[in-house]
Amino acid sequence: MTAPRILVTPRSMSVPDSPAVRRLRSAGFTVVTPTPGRQPTGADLAATVPGVVGWIAGVESIDADVLARADALKVISRNGAGRDAIDATAADAAGVQVLTARGANAQGVAELALALTLMGLRGLPEASAALRAGQWRRGTGREAAGRTLGVVGFGAIGRRLAGLARGLGMRVVAHDPFVTDGGDVPLLPLADLLRSSEVVSLHVPPSPDGPLLGSAELALLRDDVVLVNTARSTLVDEVALLAALESGRIALYSVDAFDREPPEPSALLAHPRVAPTPHLGAATTESVRRASDAAVDNLLAALTALGIRGT
């Protein structure tokens, strides 16, 4: 009997003899890793997806063309919390379950958001750049204690960030239309949060309706605000954001995850008060381990429920 085939494409999980690959082989599956340690292209995926029953996926785009070739696929299990890289309509039409490792990277992303918050409050990017250029420029920063942090999206990451920030003495408010009980964190309408927060941190998925923060929303922000975006770059209108940065109203904009990775060079990314990072939120040893374990657990459980087992 031929062992069912599972496709593994995340860079950290597809390297030879990774713990994920070992677990899947031990469970009796044949593991397919088309580009070990490298993000696959659409052509790579199209060539290897036929015949696989399960897929552990990373950040690569899984579009309708790829799914059309997935003649045996039953389950996609992502090693992250988002599913926006997967064509949900095509997956649903093909009867493919899409699972995510919700909460596995919450601590790593929350810690990065807090680090970017502190960096913005103290003006570190501009100070560091000036010193590298031979200038001794000491600006006056702000301490976190007593400042108001507005968390947009009060799920696992947002709640973890709230706890970390309150440990430093920050006041935390949140906005999330899907949450009715924030505990001891006040839930505010988005406009009120934007008006009242000295730091705004975004933790929501992108919307097909366009940016969450357009020119009207950016106009509500307080002067000298620190805007942290560890979710997706498309949450913020980049043209309006660049104008707000040029006006001096935004102290720092930090962005960690992009619609296209790596992003194309742009005036926004080159701006001195923009701190871009290359999708580092979940790039910790601990987050990678938790997300990898969750992706394998979710896939094996789903396949078992469908009656698909290794040999």
C-alpha cells in the first residue's frame, strides 16, 4: 500500500530531517518538500501538489490555479495565524479545509510590537541614523509608563501585548468589533481609540474592502503618535500615510508584514521615520516550534477525522 503524500512548504519546516518532517514520516506518510529551506514559487507548487492529501503551508500564495491541480487535497494546515495568502473561495469550492495555528506566535509578535513601541517612543531610529552619519543628536523621548496604547484587534496577540504593556505601566484601550468583553481593558469605537492613543498597534487581518486606516482615519491620530503594524502593510493607505509622515504628525511607523514579500523599494520604506522589519514577528525559536507543532497536530487530526491515516 502506498503511503499518502503530504506537501511541506514552510522554509523552517521543509529543511531535511526537520522535526515536522520526522513526525509526518513516523506517522506513515510520504513527505514532499519541493524547495527545502526556500519559499516555493507558483510553478513549484503546481508541479508538486497533484496527488497530495495534506499540505503544511507557509506564507506562499496558494491561488485558484494551484488548487485546481490539487486533485487529492483534503486539508491545508498553515504554520501561522493568517489565511489571506490562500484563495478561500477556491479552497471552499474544492472542499479543502484550511486550518491555522492560531495563537502559536502570539508571544513573539506581541514582544516585537512592544519593542517597536518603545523604539518609537524614544526616537531610536532617527537617533541611531544620525550617530552613524557622524552627528551627535540627543532628542527627548517619552517613557511608556502612563502613555495610552490603543490595540486594534483584541485576539491572542492583542491581549498578550496588552498584558506586556500594562506591565510597563501603560494604559491600554482596545477596538475589536468581534469582541464584547475586554475584561478590564476598555473597548472603544475605532475613531475614539485613534483620537485618544499615543501608540496604536494593529493586530487584525486585511480586509477586501481596502485599508483600515485611510486618510480620514489617519487624520484622527494624535500628533506625535507611534503607529505599529505587525499585521499587514495593506491595513494602512500608504499614500495617505506618507503624507502624514511628511507633515511631521507621526513620530514613527513600524511595519513588519507586507502584501508582497520582499516588498519593492518605495518612498515610504525609505522614510527616516519608518522602521520596516522583514516579517520578524513570529521569527523566534519558540514561536517557530509552537507553530510547527500546531500545524502538524492540526493536519494529522483533520486527516484522521477524514479516515486518512499513514501506512
